[in-house]
Amino acid sequence: MTYDPNFDQFRLDQLASQFLSGSSAQGKVIFFSESDDNRLDVSTWRLEDEDYAEFKKSGFWMYLMELLDALLVYRARQKQPNASQGVVHIDRGHLHLEWVSKEQVESLRSAETVD
């Protein structure tokens, strides 16, 4: 199977259209894996409390976690760079995924502000 560089964004767009239509939420989800099988271990959500509560209530939180887990495994199997950590940027109904270095993800996790 050949790596599809558009797969991540395609799936995020599907999820956003299903759950985030009309959303004004802005923030990010920082995530990474420390396991040998590259499964999702940790996520840090940086958004307003009411947006986080709505995401949990609507099911978006659960579906995003499942998607990130699958994307981590897919990227690792395809031997892509930065396959174990990334950031999902949430911007008014749109999602964008950025695969980052371990140093970047640790720096983002230690920051205390919401962008």
C-alpha cells in the first residue's frame, strides 16, 4: 500500500463536516504515542471549557481520538517522518493536522495559553 499524503486531511474534513458545522471553537489538540505499536497514548486539548464540554457531549471528542489513533498507526506503517506526534488545529469548523517533532509537541504541551 502506497502512502496517501491527502488521507489525513480528507478524514479530518469528513469529521469536521459531520460535527463542526457552524462551530466557532478555536484551539488545538496536541497528541502523541510512546508505545511500540504507535497507538495514541496522550492528548492535550487547548480550548475553551465550554467548547471542550460540547465536543465530549456531541461525540466529536471520541471520534477524533479514534481517528488520531488510526492515523498514528497508518503513518508509522508507512514510515513517515514525525509519525508519533502531532497537533490538530481547530478553527471555526475546520480542522488541520500538523505532524511535528517530539521537541515541538513537548513545547506545545508545556505552554499554558490557548491560541
